Amino acid sequence: MRWQPTHAHIRVVVVAAVLLVVAVLARRPDAAVLGLPLAFVAVWGRFFRPRAEPEVHTELDADVLFEGQATTYRLRVPGTVDPDIDLIVAALPRSRWFEYSPRQAAVAEPVRPAVAGEADDVPDSVTLEVGVRSKRWGMRALERPTVVATSVLGAYRVQVASAGASSVTTLPLREGFEAVDAMPRPAGLVGLHRSRRPGEGTELAGVRPFRTGDRLRRINWSVSARTRELHVTSTWSDRDTEVVILLDTGGEIGISEGIDGRSSSLDTGVRAAASIAEHYLRHGDRVRLVDTGNLVRGVRSGSGRGHLRRILDALVHADRRGRQPDQDQLAQRNRIRSDSLVLVLSPLLRQMVLGYVVTLVHSGCTVIAVDTLPPDIASLIDADEHDKRAWPLAWRLRLLERRRELDRLGDLGVPTVPWRGSGTLDEVLRDAARLASAPRMRS
């Protein structure tokens, strides 16, 4: 790109030339009085035409955000700027999922290169800052900004080539999710849930006589001194369990407006998966993520803060356009232990997901279905002009069929609860733990 005259400079040159020609040919000194200042301005702008092009460097304060968080996008022009450059303007393209400050995403800054003898606090570079707020989870690119530099009096301008697009990763917002401290069938020895079996733990189970193999630090000296026999304090073992989060990304039902507006079924499912994973990982359980639309990016079972970041990174890539396998492929590639707690996050409209839930129940898993269908979905979907009368009836029939399918799941012992944030799973977890602790008949 080269320095080009602006439209204002061209107009000044043309008007000055016309007035001077009229003054000479028509012998009109008043036209010369009007044209000479314009000609002087045109010559002034041409004389101070810049020769060098400025360099623009872009940077982001943070490239990983949560929904609703903001960062600063900076465009920095070094201090070695042509002194004839007067102004630098930058503008970011509009984006649906980014909110800018200022709202028009355009900023301007006058150029003032450093001069020998000036104070040290005078900046020797130009920095343009735009606030960027991410409104929806996912990995997106900030488009390349348009940067224009103008010369003195706005006579010449050049479009500066800036750096490429910057990628921003937006993690799903983790709501304040809490659930009761009850697990149907805990398995392991590293978690925080109390087991039904005695062992090493923190919660007292009682006092019993000393047996060979008991640790000396478990001796209850007060009871031993009173009974004149060694007694030890027994505890319940602290157990963990494997929590499997099954996220249905086969379709996105509803309208997504970001963190500030309405949520689609996929938005609700992704945010619920992040909240549930953080809750159980904080309590020492092992969490696994299964994405029905992406069999490669499933996250294996693990624990700890690093595992939470792996789950959030996988949720960022959740996409309804992913290849959806059938029920047999999903069952073969994602084998789940029979003592796992499976939380299915789905709008529960696809037969493949419902069939896979039945398969998990028959394999012995404890399954809880979390309904992510928006409650006002009927008013959000627009019908065609010719189907305005038939659409409400068709959607009502589909909901009746869905209700019948959910009743069948309930008969198999699969509770269905709508996602409401904190406390969503409290009642069903208590019921599942009570059923798991009940005696069972064996043949």
C-alpha cells in the first residue's frame, strides 16, 4: 500500500485550480483571494507528505476467557514513526459474539513521536486500545482490524497492514452448582463421600475391641483404660465414584443469544456439564466426559484441577454439526463401568440417545437424565406461512410422544429433571442413594 491523496485533498486542489483559472481569465481578483488560501493548503499538504509506512503490532491481554469476561485488544505503533503522520485510526469488524468498548469498535490516536530534550514521561509510541467482551463459549477469531494512517491536514492516507486474526478461547461459564453429598455406589478410596464399609477415613463409625492389624494411632485410650482391654476407634472409609457426563450435541434447539440473553439446548448442556464437572472434581471424584458428536475428543476419567481444564477445553469444541454415530458405535467406543453415575445432558428428542440410555440402565449404571430443552421452545420456532395452523398441533403431538418416552425411562428407574442450576440433582441423588443402599434379592 502507498500513500494516496484523500478526497478532501483532491477537492481542495480542484477548487483552487478552478478559482485561479477564473481569476486569470475573467480578471476576477476576488476569485484569486478565495483560491490562493486553498492552493496554499494543497501545497502544504503535498509538501508534508509522509514517506514511510508505520508498523502495527497487535496483542491481547488474555486469550482465554470465561463467558461474560472482557479483555483489552491493543494496537501498538512503535515510536519510530514518520513525523509527518498526524493520526492513526483503527476499527474492528462487527462480531455477533463479541461486544466492544467503545461500541463502534473504532479508536483514533494522534501521533506524537519522541523529540530529543522532551521529558521521559512523554510516550514514544502510539497505543490504541479496544475493550473486547466475549458473550458465548467457543473458540473464535478476532478479525483483522482496519488501520488507517493520515498525514498532516488529512491530505494523504494509507491503509496499514496489521497482524493476522487473534484467536480467543471462551470457556463456558461455571454456574454456582451444588449437590447433596450422596452417591449411589461409591467405588474407590480417594474421594470425600462416606462409604457403607468401614476403613480408613475421617468420619467416626464406632469403638470396637482391638484386632491384629489395627494401627496403634487408632487406639482409644479412654475406653481402653476404663475396660482394661484395648479398644480402637473405627471409621467409615472415604470413597469416590466415577461420574460420567454424557453430552448430547446432536442438535441445537432454541435460540442462542449469549450469556446476556436466551440459551439454546446446547448452551444449557455445555454450561451444565462445566458446572457439574467442577463440583464433583472439587469433591475428589473422578469425572469423564462423553460427547455424542465427537468420539475423538472425549475426556477420559480423571481428577484434579488439570482435569477440569481438559474438560473445559473439550466443551469449547462441542458442535452440533459433528458426526453423530449410531447407538452401537456409541456403545462400542465409550464403554462405561457398571457402577458409574451417568448424567445425560440432552433435550431428549433423539431416539439414539434414548436407546443408549436404556442400554446403560441394563448394564447396571445409575442414570439420571437432565432435560436441557428450553421451556419456551414453542414460541421460539417460527413456522412457515403455510404451516401456521398445523405447527402448534404438530409440536404438541411431538411433546406428547416425548412425554411417553420419558415415562418409559421412569419405569426403568431413570429420573428426568430439568436443569435449574444449583440443587437440580439433590432429590434424585438422595433417591438413587437410598435405592442403592436397600437390600436386594439374589438368586
